[in-house]
Amino acid sequence: MTRRLHMFDLGGQVAIVTGAASGLGLAIAEVLLEAGATVAMVDSNGGALALAVQSLRDSGLTGVLESVADVSKEEAVGALFDDIAATLRAPDIVFANAGVSAGRGFVVEGGQLQNVEIDNWQRVLDINLSGVMLTMRAAARVMKPLKRGRIIVTASIAGLRAEALSGYAYVASKAAVINLVRQAAIELAPHGVLVNAIAPGPFATEINGGRLKLPESAERMRTYIPLGRIATADEIKGVALLLASGASSYITGAIIPVDGGASAR
């Protein structure tokens, strides 16, 4: 690696990425591997995870492990971090990326406030908020004594403003996650642990049933985006590598939109 790019070199570092079987999590895992890190890919869908890991190995990226875990379960997250520490060592980088859609926003029939189903509300908060908190908590426990580390959370621009196309539980969970990141960044800064969030806009992934991969949905959404298009998963890689690497040594408590300019409106 050239001297100019040395700050992005992750050689010798250990990373954990949750929700890594597809979409943004898979893209994040891939760029960390490309930068030299050893990556533990985590997902609750064991079949999809195995396929994703094999695909990366087939492309020549060998420093990858797989772990099936439900991040909304306290015991599962604790066991995950214990296993990674025993197999490799304490992680240098943790991406709390796992998340789910809440379904329709209020501009779609059935998505209005009076139709919010409590079971679905709780499921989304368990994964998108409690799952992130549990992952961050486990990371903080191992990183604080070492006086180093990077925790990166996948939030959303739906947590920065009202988002009529997103379900109530989703916007609530992402708004809460954003302040969780800011709170943790202040606490952990004296310990050398940096905590930041990426706030994606519309990406063509499998979330929400892969809605934005459908031409009619993508066409409707792109009219709200200054760049005039939906992002591909690979377009998360640049900011993910920035926040995971030495290039972000003076960045903490930041919420970085990756949204084609949508939040600038």
C-alpha cells in the first residue's frame, strides 16, 4: 500500500459486522476485508450468511469468519464477543449494522399512526435499537480497557427528520440510535474509543422487501433525491472505510448522511 493511502490500511485489525449477510452489511464487510482486516460477519439468517461468506472467499477475500446470532438477545451478543475474543482477539472495529424495516409509512394505505401494530413496533425496536445498544455495550466493555477502538452504527436519514415513506417504528428507532451514538461518543472519547454513525438515504438493498429494487418504487423515490437516483450498496464503502480507519482519528459523535443530497433539502 502506498504511503499516501496508509491511513486507510486495516491490516492486522479485527472487525465485527452485524447484519452482514446482505445489503449494506455485506458491502461493509467486503471493504474492510479489501483493506486488510479480519472480519467476523454476523447475521441471524445462517443460510444467507453462509452464501455471502462463500462468495467473498470465492473472490479471494479469505480473512472472514461467520457467526449466526440474534443481536436483539443479550446472551447471544455476549457469547458472540466472547467467541471472537477467543478465536481472534478483542475487536478493533465494530459495525452495529443489523436492522429491519417497520413496513409502510403514513403516505401508504395502512401505514398511518392508528394502524401501528404493537408487536411489530416492539420487534423493530428490539432489533434496531436494543440490538444496537447491546452491540455497542459489548464493544465498549472490551475497548475501554484497551484505550482504542471504533464503533460505527448504521442509522438512517429517517432518524434525522420525518420520513413519510418509513414506518413509525423505523423512524423512532433510528432517531433513538442517533442520540445513543452521540451519548456514547462523549462517554468513550476519554478512553480513545470513537463512536460514529452512517445515515443512509435510499439504497437498493433487500430491506423492506427489496422495494427500492422495483423500477416503479425507485422511479418514485429518485424524484426526491438531488442526485436523481437510488444508491447501490457499494456506495456505502467509502464512508465505512473512512470511519473504520486511521483517516477518521479526529471524528467522533458524527452522524454522516449518505443520501444523494436528500437531507440537504
